[in-house]
Amino acid sequence: MAKILLAEDDHDLSEVLTFALKNNGHMIQQVFDGQECLVHLQTCKFDLLILDWMMPRVSGLEVCREYRSKGGKMPILMLTAKIKIEDRESALDSGADDYLTKPFDQRELAARVRALLRRPDAVVGNVLKSHDISLDTVTLTVTRGTDVIHLRPKELSLLEFLMRHPNQAFSTDALLQRVWLDDVAATSDNLKTHIKMLRQKLDAGRPVSIIRTIRGRGYLLHDH
């Protein structure tokens, strides 16, 4: 059971989400604007924030930025009707750990919530860590040990996604949808090429790759 702060100004949607999350065993505190959300973040402790982007008084992006600027490390799931890649980048760059585009299936919401709640503290915030690999999502710097790893933009996006979801297997289609989105280059062969290049750059001189192929399920970043 987790204590979740749900910030959504659409009262009907908030009630639907609250009902669904309570059915999954969670305790839900509803707020309906960004200012009210910030007050609750200052006065109460929660395990997860589900945050709508477009809210009265203070936007979800502003809530994210203010909360992170004060050292807040709680995972944040951003809800948004915006679909452009630039908008999604803005959500993640503001401090959100994941995003969900409206409309969405309640089962996907439940899955994202489970993933964020079981995530170790090391992947919340600007620097993602796995084994001796670090990825700074602000400076876009990747290191393994003392070595700086130079990645191309799509390799970086793929690594960031896998590091945000450690030990979870994703099919080829799922990775193409989440990392390539509607890019015309979203093909299985292109994904395989990027996985191969990531392994070569990250695993140089190491006998076992941190990116595993799970037969029949896809790929995962091993973080044990």
C-alpha cells in the first residue's frame, strides 16, 4: 500500500483514478490545482505524486521544478494530453520520472504506478545510476566508472528509458513506441542496431552485458 498524492483538476477524472487506485490498495489524497499540490508537498509525506500538466494557478511543470529544486526525491508521474516529443522532454526535464498521455488505460496507469513505487531511490532525480553507470539527465553525460561514454542522441534516450525501468523486460514494439514514438526510423532493425551499439560502448572489456536479451520478451537493463 502506498500513499499517493493525486493532482488533477478534472474532478470526474480524479474520482475515476482515485477509485481505480484505491482498488489496487493505495491511499489517495486528491488536490485540484497546483498551488494546493505544493502545500500538501510541504506539509505531508507521500510515496508517489501523480500530477496533471495543465492545472489552475500553478502548472504541473512548475510544481515539478519547485519540488525538485528543494531537494524532493519522491517519484512523479506526469499526466498530459500533449503528444509532441518536445512536450514530453519538457515534462521529464522538469523533474518528472515518467509520463502518461491522455487518454490512457487504467491498467497502464496501474503498471506505471507499480514500476515507480518499486524503483530504488538511485533512479529518482537528475542522475540515474545502475551498477557503475551514471546518466545525468540534465547535462546528458554518461559515465561508467571513471570513463566517459559518448552516446548518440537515440542511444542516450534508449539507455535513459531502460535505466528508468530497471529489471523490466520490454518488447521491440514497446521500446519503439516509448523511445522512437512516431519516428519514421522506428523499425526493429534500427532498435537492434542501437542495442548493439549501446552494448559495445557500455560493456567494453566486460564479459557480461548490462543489457540482457530475454527470449520471447525483449530487452531489459539488469540491475542486481
